[in-house]
Amino acid sequence: MSLTRGLARVVLVLVALAAAALGGAGPAAAHPTLLFTDPGTDTAVSEPPQSITLLFNEAVALGPHPVRVLDGAGRDLPVGAATTAKDGRAVTAPVTGALTPGTYTVRWQVTGIDGDLVEQDFRFAVGTALTGAGSEAGQTIAWLDAVLRWMLFGGLAVALGGLIGERFTSSARAENPALPALRSQVAAGAAIGLAGVVGLGVRLVLSADTALVLWQGGAGRVLTAEAVGLLVTLAVVAAGRGRWAIWPLLLVVAAEGVRSHADTAEPGWGAALTGVHLAAAALWVGALVHTTRAVIAWRREPAAVRWVLRGYLRLAGWVFAAGVVTGAASMLVLIPLPTLVSTTYGRVLLVKLALVTVAAGLALGARRLVLRSPGRIAAVATVVRAESAVLVIVLAASAVLVSSPPVSGAQQQPPPPVPQGPVLPLGTLAGQVGVSVAASDGQAVVRLSTPRRGDYYAPEPDQDFALTGRLDTGDGEGGALSFRGCGRGCFVAPAAWTDGDNVLSLHAEADGWRGGTISELIAWPPAPAAADLTDAVAQLRAASTVTVYEAVTSDTTTGTPDPMRLDLPADFFLAQEPYADGTAPLAVRTSRGDEPVRLALGYPAASINVLLTLDEHGRISEETLADTKHLVTRRFLYPDHE
């Protein structure tokens, strides 16, 4: 919440206290008015409620059946005897039956101090209780992408390193033509790499919902260039011109450099750093794979084995040095050193460095065996195979790193796809974590936030978020949502909404703050509501005064405080609201038929979401406002309230 809004709230409370001190009375109520409910009206809860609580603006008397709970088929569910508290203003009835996920209706009936019987109903939904951390914003690892990039890197290494390794074996066979010929591994490597590129391309097309992304977007053009390079490699090998394959393979290396995190951070030379680093790793791994094959095939020819090993070890020394230098430079560009052990990206990088160290040690061990114990070919073969296995895991770690943004690159994650059709905005708090949901056709975008600490005008510090979610649709289908990061605190997942009520359950966490599980009732599809909002604001402005019962919390794990009564001029109250001018960037209607009109408003730039309920006159009767710090619930009474 901005400093201006905070001061406005203080002024509003002072006005209310002054009005109370002067003995100002609010509008007279002929009947008791339901102020708040738990669970809330037309909301969802992640766990079945143990009781139903109703809070009125005055004391009420209970009849024989003050609270009933009905399931979706209209059947009564077991409810215990209701009791009153807070001087008769609060009514609580325990729910003795188990409530499974679904939508329920509460019908209540009480008698006011005027002796009149008042009855109404409201509905709520039960979602799914979620626990544990899920996708991490800013450090999200796209595991399927990582597997596909492992295939790409592995295939590239087998092909590029195999070309160089063939020089060692060719020279050995030139000296001893009796040595068995080794089949070229270039075509197999190119095919494996191409399969990985095709998989990545399919995922990109599905996420963008158009094949145009393959040549209109930067990521698509990179994948297209890599596919062309690998296809040309296969064609060159098939034509018997295998040595020419190095040029299309270097095109793949260059393309990976262009799409790298380092190039995003430092355009130009960042791409060069990544290209050299990838080429060095590919040569090391691929040449070792080819050398291992030669050692196994020629194990009965010690002289040939030593020849090939000496050639490989000379190459390994140079590519190891190039890889270490460029890797260290890239690390300094991408990630602050203090975050190496505190972030996912940093920890994976440390694992990779440890594996590279192990591989280097094995390479030195093989070199020592070759030079000092030339007769121990079997031992050398064992060490070389172990080095090969470690380097394959190094490639896997590299694939994981390029499939997750570094700490300094969290903002470079691809944004969510442009929403199609109307957007339904909803907001709440999960503990102390702000949760903003934007539901649109086929997707859900969730943005998490936490309050600012320290200097408000200082740069916003890094914040690690985690989110899991589940969708339960009106037809009984649904399941876990697959979120990916889309920026700082941003998550997006495909969501197949069905017409009617959908329950979205989310578990949000943020380092240093209390998180929690929340559920939202998504009434689909929403309808445009700009005119409804304009009329509702005009109705409120036309009222001379309004009584507002307001409850504010900044941590939903501590419960909702008792509401405060504010008797205010309508114009003064509206001046503090984001919808004061009768407009909202996002405004949709979520109710249907003869249900009370409900409007969902979104103000993305201010991180504010508002849910309004209108009465039979089109005036605002209930409001829920959520921002990055607070969850505010309000109930409105007008001078002509009966």
C-alpha cells in the first residue's frame, strides 16, 4: 500500500473516532444486518470449515433451525446446535459432517430486537488443502526443458567431440591399418541433439499456441537455427563429407551462446563466453566418448591405446583450461557470490563445479597411468569410463542451469501468454503473502508479493517465492496445476476452466514471511461489468452518508479482527477507494441469473484487487480489497436501510 493510501486510512479512522465522540449516530436499522460470515460469502476455503459463523450489526435471537448447510444437491448436512457470542451479535454453528470439495449453501434464520424474523442464504466452496513448496519464482527449474536440453547438449558433444576424436584414431589406424575401424558417432550425436531441439520447439509452440513463434520470436529463431545446423550435419555425414560437419555444429554452439543467460546480462561478449564454454565442454565430453570406445576396442593393442590417450589428454588439458576460464567469467556475470549457497541456481552451479573437479582429477589420473604405467591398460580404461560418466552428469547439470534463470536474471523469464477473452481478477492474503490471481481463457496467472521492509524507496530486494496449486472444476474433474515462473513472484499455468463454479486452491510461500493455503471460487465465464461499476459508484456517491463496518488484517494466520464501525460522508469514503472514478482496468461480473451481482475489479499496476457485491438497488453492499499488505473486508449500510 502506498504512503498516500496509508495516510488516507489514518485520516479516515480519525474522522470516524471524531464522529463517535460527538455522538453521531449512523443510519437506523430496522432489521439486523449480516456483516460478515466465516467462510466468506461466495468464497472458497482450502479445508472444510469446522463451524459456520455469522456476525450481525446487532444482537439477534435464535430460532429452532438458525443455521442449515446444504450440499450441491440441496441435501441437509449435519450441523450442531448454534450458540451466540459478542453480546448476541455473533452466531456460531458447528459442522458435524465431513464436507468434501464442492459448493455449499448456508441458510440462516434469526430474529432481531424488533421481533421481526430475518432469513437469507449465502454460498461458499471447499477446495483442496495443499502443503509444501512447488515452483520457485525467479529460480524455477523447467525439468522437461532440462531433459530436452540434456539431449541437445549430449548430442552436440557426441557429434562435435567425435569429429575431433576421429583424428586421433585415424592417425593410429594410419600407423597400424590392422586396427578395427570405429563407426563414426557424428550422425548419432546430431540425431540425438535434433530430437532435443524438436522437443523444445514443440513445447514452445504449445505454450505460445502458434507455430509463428518459431521464426517471429527470439527463442523460436534460436531453435530453428539449431535444427537447421543439426539437419545440415546429418546431410553432410550422409554425403560422406563428415569433416565438413564442424561448421553446422558450430552454428548450434553460436545459437546457444545467443540465447544464453550471459548474453542477456552482457550482450555480445556474454554470448562469446557461453559459446567458448559450450564448445570446450562438448569437445571434452565427445572426444572422451570416442576415446573410450577406442580404448575398449583396441585394448589388446597397448601402443595404439597409448597413442589415442596421449592425443585425448593433450586436448583435454586445453579444453579444461578454456572451460574453467569462461565458466568462471560467466559465473561472475550471472550470480553474486554470496548467493551461491542460498539459491537453487547457485547450488546447482556448485554441484557442477564439484563434478568438473572430479572429472579433471580422473583425467590427471589417467594421464599418470599412461605415462608411468604403460602396461596397465585395463586400469586406464576403468578411469576413462568413470571420467565419461562424470562428464555426462556435468552435461545434465549444465542443462538444468540453462533451464532455470540465475538470481540476477529472474526478471528475464518469459512473461505469461497474452490473455484471451475476459480476465477475472481476484486477490487475497495467504498468511502474510499477497496473492493476486488473473484467470483467463485456458490459463491462470498468479502473482505473489510481500510487504516492503526498510527504506520504501530503496531498490526492492530479491525475494524467493514458491507456489503449488490445484484446480477442481464444476464437473468433478481437475488436478494439480503445472506452474512455471514468469518473472519476479509471477507464476503461470494452463487451466481448463469449466462453465460454472471452479475452485482454485493455492499454497504460497515466501522466504522470511508466513505463507499459507488459500482457495478462490472462480465463477466462469465472467462477463464485462464496466457499466455495473459506474452505476454502483454513482449510487454510493449519491448517498449523503454511509455506515461502513470494516475489518483489516495483514496476516490471515492470526484470524480476522472484530470490525470497526465508521460513519462517513459517502464522497469522503469514495475518495480513498481505487474505484472512485467508476472505472477499473479489469472489471468483470461473476454472478449469473438472480444471484446477487458481484463485480471483480483488478488494478494490476497498483497490485490491488477488489471484489464488490451489490444490493437489490445496485449499490455496493460488501467489499473485499486485497493489496500487497492488507486484506480489507467491508459491509455498507445506507440511511434508508430497513
